Amino acid sequence: MKKTLVSALTTALVVGAASTTFAAANPFSDVPADHWAYDAVSQLAADGVIEGYGDSTFKGNRNITRYEMAQMVAKAMAKNTKGADKALVDKLAAEFAAELNNLGVRVANLERNADMVKWNGQARYTFSRTSTENGNDSSKNEFLFRLEPSAEVNSNWHVNARLDVSTNAKTDAGEDDSDKVSLKRVWAQGDYKNFKVKLGKFAPVQNNTIADTQFSGAEVSFGKDVKAILGAGRISSDDFGFYNKTTKANELGGSAANYQYVGVEGKKSKFNGGLYWHHISSSDLSNLGGYTDDPVNDRKDEYNIISAQAGYRFNKNVAVNGFYAQNRNAENYKKAAGLEVDYKGAQAENKGTWGAWVAYRHIGKYGVVKPTWDAIGRNQKGWEIGGNYTIFKNVVATLRYGRNKTLNTDKTVNTYFGRVQFFF
């Protein structure tokens, strides 16, 4: 079964990518303003990597020739960029390899058609240990192999996926070894000028704070510096607690609920922020926090979470990020909030880079869809400190320590977390 899943995913992506075609490598053919390469060069210009035309302008949104685009890429290649900008430059170099060669810029060992399917991923080992005041301690070891292929359909559309293969070793709690292969995400994405659409199974908005999960549905977004985002679909009940009205029991797994979200987010200079609304509903299942006097019959069958998050970068080394969320249907543990200060940060491609952070978080279990942090769990509040370091190129080690209190019992919880990631 596992081999069948991997083979099916690989075959679908390779066949789909092999059937696509690229525009002819003609130095005088136009590159439209809604082409992905145009947006990529615009981003490099915004980052100061390239200066556009000789007069330092980018000529608005008019079409430009592939030859003009290649000239800008050549300037960017000469600057030895790093990080996200380097990834953009490498992709552009593959797209305009013929034009770059005409300019005398050699692109060694670069086959343009090989860029139609990209395979990224990571292998990682994670160890965590939780020590509680009541003596209920546990530890966990996990080995995970993740593939994230992306296949180009045309200049606007890509098909993306995430495949996880994980092994959980035995824990102090007596958990058995277990292997699991899962296709976490698969979606088609269309990128147009100031417009994006996603169709399939993918991560929802705010997956970096209160919604670290995936759902099946559709999402559209409009705008560039300020974006409106709308999503709708179905989400698995594996991600949060439900109360079954018929069996009068708490249930996880095997059920799904309707999920919609709306958001507005933007960025300007060093500031970014957003406002969001998440709605989850089901006629058969109820959440555990939205009840009044009767714990059985008066449970609400929906979440309505209002949330905001914001960040500010003081300089290239120091940034602060925060969020706040509240479930309007819950009476207990309905709020979630956090504030984090970051210093630098490990860059996988640069050996010796490092980062550190300190954060305070309060995670009411009904104030989130699914929390994302490793050193603080659902229905806990407390402090976290951590750091990461790039040991070798594409090898990053991370350590976290969390000292928390449970919201329902006020017991102290100490969490120790370590991870080593190998990126490829």
C-alpha cells in the first residue's frame, strides 16, 4: 500500500510535468506582466538585488522582452545573492538560460526542462520530553522523511504536494513503534497578477499561528501589498475535540466539519499585519467549549474565531511578532495569544548562521483551530526560549525549552525539544 501511494504520486507528477511545454527561447519574444518570472524580477528589484533598467526604473507593468529580462537576471547573478533571493535568481537563470548564453553568461549544468518538476524536502529527527508536576511524564522520538514536489503546468499554474513518511519510536509511556505514510497535501495553484487561487488539500490561512493543519477546499486571494483572502472547504475532526450528540462521547477522527475563513492582511516597509475570521460547523458534532449550564444538550455546534496578528522588523537582526484570537462561541478556554521576539535566525544554505528567540504564549484550547508550537501545547500558558544553528550547509539543529502551566489544573509543565533537519 505504501509503495503504491508513493508510485502513484511520483507517476502523476512526472507525467503531468512531462506533458507541459515552455515558450520558445526567443530573445525577442515578450514576457507578459502576469508571467511568474516578471513577478520574481519585481521581487528582486524590491529587495534591491537588481535595478531594472539603466535609469533604475522597472517601467510599470508593460511587457518586456526575454532579452531584457535576461539582462536583469545576469545582474542579479553577479551579486552572489543568498537565501530566498538566491532561489529566485536560480529559477530565473533556468528559465532564461538560452538568453543568458547569448549574453555570454554561462549557466553551467542547467537544463531548462529539468525545472518543470522540482523535488524539495527534508529528513529530520525529533526528540521531545514533557515533565509535569503530577508526575505524568513522557518522551517521544520521531524520524520523518518529507517530500514536497512541485510540477509546472504552464506559466501560471503549478501542482504541489507534501508526502510524509514518519516513524515513532517507543516512548516512556509505552507507546509502540509505528510507521505511517501519508499524503498530507496536494493542490493546484494558479498565480496571476494580484490574484491567486488554490484548489485541493492545503494549509489554510494563519497556519503559522492558530491553524497548523490542512483542509480540503478552495482559496482565492486578491491584491499584493494588501490582500483579501477567502477559503472554504472541509476539515478533519482529528485536529480538534468534538462532542458527538448521539453517543454523548468525545470523539476524534473519522468525521469532518465545514470550514470557512476570511482575512485581510498587508505589509508596508517593516510592518506586517492581518485580521481574520475562522468558522467551523457541523450538524452532528459539537465543540467541547461552547456550552452554558447543560454540558450535554446546550453545546454549540460551531466555532467562530476572530483573530489578529502583526509583526515588526526593527532591523535585519531583530523582529517581534504577536497574535490574538478568541472563539465567540466558547465560554471556557476561549482565548489564545502570543508574543515572540526573534534575533537573527539560522539560514539552511549558510553554514554557521544562527538565531534565538523568547516568547510568551497562552493557548486556550477553543481559541485555536490547531496550535503550531513544539514547546507549548493546547490549553497551556507559559514561556519558551529557543535557538537554532546551521551546523553544515542544509543541516539545521533546533533546541526549545518551555515552562508552562495547564489552564484547567494549573500544573507546571516543562517541555524539552530538540530537532535536527537535513534539507534537500
